[in-house]
Amino acid sequence: MPTLRENKRYVSFDVTSETEIDYKSTKEAINTSFTNYVGTLGVSKAGIIFVDNSYNPKTRSGIIKINNKYVDHLKASFALINKINKQPVIVKSLKCSGMINKLNG
């Protein structure tokens, strides 16, 4: 029997910068870039959720939960981020998985 449940993927990301970047600024920059790339309708369909307890400010890495159809859009929006808090940064995806445990291990 078919269901309406959307399939999800977990994407781990890494922010490369010279200084520490806090979680709030990183989240805001990724949200803004993703919204500019896919629009507000795309954001609502993608169901982007930041896994709050996964962000590590020392390594500047975290995990995002997203609909599997929008993983490539998320990775493309990472490339559009040049600065966070007026600091030059590079945001890149590390891994993508259907299970969050595979990203942590």
C-alpha cells in the first residue's frame, strides 16, 4: 500500500574558514543561500531541518536532514556561500546517507 511519507537524507557539511563560526550564523547563511537558490516553495517541499546537537563549532561541521529529491540543490547552494559574518568561507558536503548513524561513525 503506498504512503505519502517523504524519503529523507542526512547530509553532513563542513565550513572551512580562518576563524570559528558560530552555529546561528552558519545556519542562517545556509538557509538564505538555499532559499535564494530554490525559492520559498522549494524550501517548503525540501523540508530542510538542521540537526541541532550535531554542529561542532571547533571542527565547524554539522548535519542537515532534507528530502532526497533536494540533496543536489542543497549541495549546489553550498557552493553559492562565499562569506559568513564578513569572513571568507568554503562550505562543502562531506557525506550523504539515509541513516544518521552512518554519518557519525
